[in-house]
Amino acid sequence: MRYFRQALALIREEKLYSAMYIAGTALAVAFVMLIAEVYYVKVADIAPEVHRSTTYKLTHFAYQKQTGNTVGIDYQMFRDLFQTMKAPECVMAVDETYGVKGYVKLPDALHDREVRLKNTEPGFFRFYQFHFIEGAPFTQDDFDNERRVAVITKEISDLLFGKDAKALGQTVRFNNLDFRICGVVETPSALTEVCLADIYLYLSADGMMKEWLSLNAWRSVPLHLYFSVPADRLDAFMQELKSVEARYNATHKDDPADVLTPLVSYYSEVWSEFSHMFYANVNDNRLWFLTPAAILLLLLFVPALNLSGMVASRMERRLPEMAIRKAFGAKRRTLLGQVIMENLILTLIGALVGLCLAWTALYAWRDWVFYVFSENTKTFGRVPIIEGEMLFGPAIFLIALLFCSLLNVLAATLPAWLSLRKPIVESMMIKK
């Protein structure tokens, strides 16, 4: 409490010094927190993508060992080899290569609206925890009987039927085909890229595949598979994949395949994206942190050098005061602790200001910030939705606390320690 009162007295006495110190700290913290927030939103388990930390992905089944060709995953392969796996908590398949966009008919029956589409299967809504405002996801029975049902977002529901109208059971015309709405979900943020869509259909429900291709040809559409595997089940999951590989190779002895090679975790995919953005070596996962770490260190040391110069200048003015206190028996570590605590309080004030600046910038310019810092190009030109859990994560506060402590130690300790090493007589003579 005494140090806090001393810090307040310092702010009142030296307003320019305090304002510059707080402003310098605030800007540094704001930039660091901005980058930290972008990383956090990209990797944290945020609804509906609550399994990011345990997600593994297969974009194709395997590499054939002799030819080097890839084997795509069709629905039959997914159902026979992967859907019944025991080690993963959840397994789901989604068509990422077809149907990225489509069109819904607007209420005037004359104009269309371009929408984002996900072609998937019932496991999708067990894998991602959407908040259903109305109804429920399509079921396995809907899938097996090829009923034309759809799940839409609240944004599309409001657009088609009005904000207060009930969409459940009504019909939406998508790509000139009618679908009964079985559920309405809260509109996901554009920052949850994997599950982002406006309308969700099961893999064959759009009917277009059967019109354009031969009957049941949709079952050959290449799928991407997602597995949620807790850390304690990872070994069992790998063994189960090897078993799947053995079952496949038993019927393809002429050209066996390796299923583990194309498997990638969600984190590895994100780090590769960041590495590519910073022109690092994408093939070496050990290098993913180098450029971001260099940026953070730059944002740490440059303000620390500026603030340490200000602290050194102020310590020169306070040397006579320190000399008198040493003459009356004050120990050097006591005086050093006082200086560090005074600067820590100023640093914390600056950090709170910087945190507010970072949140303000993140919300006000969220489309620009996430595009620049994370190459988020999948927002389809729409401003991302920012949820509270994206800003108030525990990791963000720990980063802020650690950064403030490091900044204070770097800025205040060395100049204060050097000044307090001077003899009492020399310190007393400085005022003259």
C-alpha cells in the first residue's frame, strides 16, 4: 500500500514522465496483445470448434507406396473403415472440395443470395457444438432416406423469414431445389473457419450430384475426415489407423498405401499456415515459432530500452534522495525494490490501458486485423463475429501479466541498480 501511495505521488509530481511511461507501456502491450489475441482465437477451443486441441485431419486416405499417388476417401470407405473407430471421441466427414458456394432464393422470388455451403453427414453436429435456436440437426435416418432437409444459420433465417418468424419446418429454395428446414443454429463467426457456413446439407441432399453424375456417384466424392482424439487415446488411435491401413492393403496388395503420412493435427496445420505467412520453412515444424517470437521480442526490447532511458534519467535526479536514505541505514535492496515496485505499478496501469486499446482495435478493425495477422481469407468478405470468450481467455491474461513483468524488470532494474551502486558522497554531490 505504501508503494502504491508513492506511485500515485510520483504520477502527481511528474505528470509528463508518468504519461510518457504509461503511454509507452500501453502501446507495447497493445501490439503484443493484438498478436496474442489473433493466435489465441486461431488455436483455442472456441465454440462451436471445441475440439481444436484434439483434432486430427485426413484430407485423403493414404499415399500409395509404389506410385506415390493419393487415395481419396469416398463415403463408402468412410463408413466401412473409419466411422466405427473406437479410439476417437468423434469422427465426421465433410466434402471440402465441392459446393463451397450456392444460392438461396430471396422472399421476392426474383433475386438470389450467395451463401456458404457445407456438405457433410450427421457426425458433423456431434463434432461441432452449435447452439440450436430452433429444431435439431438432420439425423442418420434423414441421411439414409435422402430426405431434402437443411440446417441454416440465424442470419439466413432472418433474411428469408424475418427476425421474429419461425423458420423450423419452412422451405428454403437452394440452387433451384426445395429443402425443409430441420434446424436453425446461431451464426458462427468467420473466425471459426472449419465449420463456417450459411447452410448445412448432408452429402447427397442437394440432389445436384445425381443430376450431373450417374446414380449414386455422389458416394465417390472425395471427403475430408476429422477425428477428435484426447491425448490419452492417441496411441490407441494410431494403432487403430494402422489396423485400418492393414484392412485396406489386404485388398490392394499390388499397390499398398500408408495411411499415417497424410494425417495432420489441427495445430500443425495452423502452425504451417503461420509459417507460410512469415515465409518460414513450412516443412520444419520446429521453426513455426521463430518469426512470431522475434516479433514479440522486438516489441518487448524496444519499449524496454526507451523506458530504461527514462528510468535512468529519473534515477539521476533522485540520487541525492537515495543517498540520504542510505546514510540513515536504508539497504540497497530495499531502495531497489521500491524503484521496481513504483515502476511496476506504472507498468500495470499502462498494461491495462494497452489491453483496452488492443480489445478496442480488435473489435473495431477485426476484419482487417485478422486478415493481416493470420491470412484469414475465408471470411467471404464478411465482418467476423467477436464473442466474449475470444477476448477474455485465461491465456491472454497470463500473457499480459508475464509481458508486464518482463517489461518492468528490463526497464527499471538495470538503471536503478547501476545508480544505487554509486557511493553516498558522489550521489550527494550530483545535486550541486
